[in-house]
Amino acid sequence: MHPPVISARLTRHYVQRIHAAPESVFPLLCPELEKAWLPGWEARMIHSASGVAELGAVFETGTAIWVVTEHDAPRRVAFARFQSDRTVVHIEITLARHVDGDSAVGITYTHTATDDASRAILAAARESDWLETMHFWEGSMNAWFDKQRAAAA
């Protein structure tokens, strides 16, 4: 038996409150559909039979390659992201309905270092940067839903 191999890891979790039902939120957790609601998001789909997020879909953002590793609509989606800085990121997103109909969107990022340089990147990662990203994402999606509701009224 081989001994365990333990590399540096950083895990962060955040719960967003999105003002829409999980059935409306879930489809937007897609590399193609994120372009509509997340300012600055750019992705290139590499493989997808449907053209959107699905189990096994592969896409690229900048210097990162992503694989959809789970896709259980409208409850859960997960991705593996391989970055040029030699960190590997596992992203899990779960959705649940609040009693008022909003969605609780639980987001967990687990970063794994693969070498000394990526260990240094994880050691320098700031919680405040993580929270800023989560708030930006939450605010962007809620603003998009607000615009959709206003347009329908």
C-alpha cells in the first residue's frame, strides 16, 4: 500500500441568496449562459453535445480548462478547473429553495497546489478577494433577474 500524498489545499465556502427559484438559477450556471448576466465573463465551449453545460462538457476561460464533473438540475453542478498557475480547483454549487421562493446557492471552491509555486499562490490567497468575487457574482445575478422581471412587467 502506498502512503497518502497530501498537497496544500485551500477550501472556501459561501452561500449566496439569489432572488429567483432554483429552477431559474440553475441554467445560468453554464459557461455560455453566464455571458448574459456576469460582466466580463468570457468562455469558449470546447465540447458539449447540447451547446451548454452538461456532464462532461469542456470549456476554456483565459488560461484555464474546465470540465463539468456533475450536473444534476436544478440541485447541483460541479466543475474541475485546471489553471495555468498549476493549481487545480474543484467547484461545487448546490441550490436549495428558501421558504420565500429565493434560492440559497452554496458555493465551495477547493484549490489544490501541484508544486511549490502553486503552494505559494494558495498561501497568499486573501479571504477578502474571495468574498469580493462572491458578492460580485451574487449582485450580478440578482441584477440580471431584476432586469428580466422589469422587462416582463
